[in-house]
Amino acid sequence: MLTVPVRQLGETERGAVERILDQDPFGAAQVTERVAAHGLSWWRADGRIFGYGSRRHLEALCWFGGHLTPVLATPPAVSAFAELILSEDRCCSSIVGRADAVLGLWEHLGPQWGPARDVRPCQPLLVADAPPAIPPDPGVRIVRSDEIDLLFPAAVAMYTEEVGVSPLADDGGRGYRRRVAELVRARRAYARVVGGKVIFKAELAVVTRHTAQVQGVWVAPEWRGRGLAGPAMSAVVRDALRRVAPTVSLYVNGHNDRARRVYDRCGFRGAGEFATVLF
């Protein structure tokens, strides 16, 4: 029996939830986007939000859906969320968010949920709020709606390389293709195309009123080491700042020195640290 103040939150508490999310505009961006799109009614959303704290003083949140994401979760909140989550079957493909809370959750959940396919404990969270000093690549542009078939092979290659499994494995890629198509139709996918092939791509995978979060950054293997990534990212950041949100954010694996140098040249600064546990 739970003795801690954890409960599933509903639409009547949306104001309190949004106040918590606003306290971490970059770390909570993924949850913020979902709440903005679907609210807190579980039958309309693709996950549930649990809250820690009294009804008068909400302290922390935890999104539980395709991903498990803690927000402003202190060690007592992490323990409380883990106690509740362990009473249910795992339905998420990853735990992702601020590193201290994610690794704390995994410490509690790992014995029952493990082993993980991969644990990435150090992923710097980076933010830019001004156009990069690097001149943009004029060849990088928004992908058109009739170019989904052109972008999809590059998206599959990126996902397989980054996540370690193919997005085609479970359902032949139908779900992943729908996601790619959604981003293209929302004008949130960028690419540079040479000779009918995508050689650079990136997406604004999460958009809130605070930030546009870049994911899926990829350069074709044969084009790596040619200085393409810096100008290409400059083009993405400039367009996102002009058209979408007041900041651009992303998180990167700590060991990816090449990518971190590119982001540093594009004016990104540190905003904390993420961690990801993949199943």
C-alpha cells in the first residue's frame, strides 16, 4: 500500500501541471508538448501523468507512456514514482530525462525491468537562443510533403545507427513512417539532398512555446569529415529560431566529441545533463 502522495493527475489539475513544466522548459519539453496537444485526459493522450505532492502543492511529475519521463523529481519523488510504477507492467521503450532522476528511477526499476538494452548516463542537454556565427548551408531546406519516400531511408539509417535496432523490426516500419510523415507535413523536417539522396537530415521532434528540440541529426557516412554538419546545423537553428520557437535545444551522447564540437560552434550552451535507458 502506498504511503506517499503520488496519484494520477487529471484535467482539473492542468494549471498546476503546466506550472511544474514551465520550471524546466528544456528538460520537460517532451512532456510539455504532449500536454499541450492532448491535455491530461488519459483517453485522449498516449500516456498518463503522475504527480508527487499534496493537492495544494504539486512538487514533481512523471510521464508514463511510450517513454517514462520524470520532471523535477527529487530522490523522495523518484522513490515514490518507482513504487507506483512497479505495480504495473512496463509499457515504455525508454526512460529519458534529467540524469539524476532517470538514473534514480532505473536503480529502483532495474531489478524488475532489467536488463536494459543500453544505458546512456551522460547526455549533455544543450540550448541555443541566437543565430550561429557559422554561415548556414544554403542547400539545407525543409522537406516537402511529396518527399517522404526520399527522407525515409535516411531516417531509418539514422535510427538504426543511433538506437541500435531497426525501426522496421516490429511492424515493418509503418509506425515509424507515420511519425516521419507527421514531421514532414508539420514542416519540422530538414534535409540536404544531393543527386537524389539525402546526405544530411534533422528534425524538430519536439516543439513547445519555449523551445524546438532537435533530434535525428544525421550525415550520410560517405559525407562525414567534410565539414558539412556545422553549416547544416546552422541552417536548422536559424530557421527554427526565426519560424518556430525562441530557443533550440537538443541532447547528445557525452562521448560524441565530433557532434559536441559542431554544437559548440553553433552557439549551444549547457543546460544540464540527460540520461537515457533503452529497452
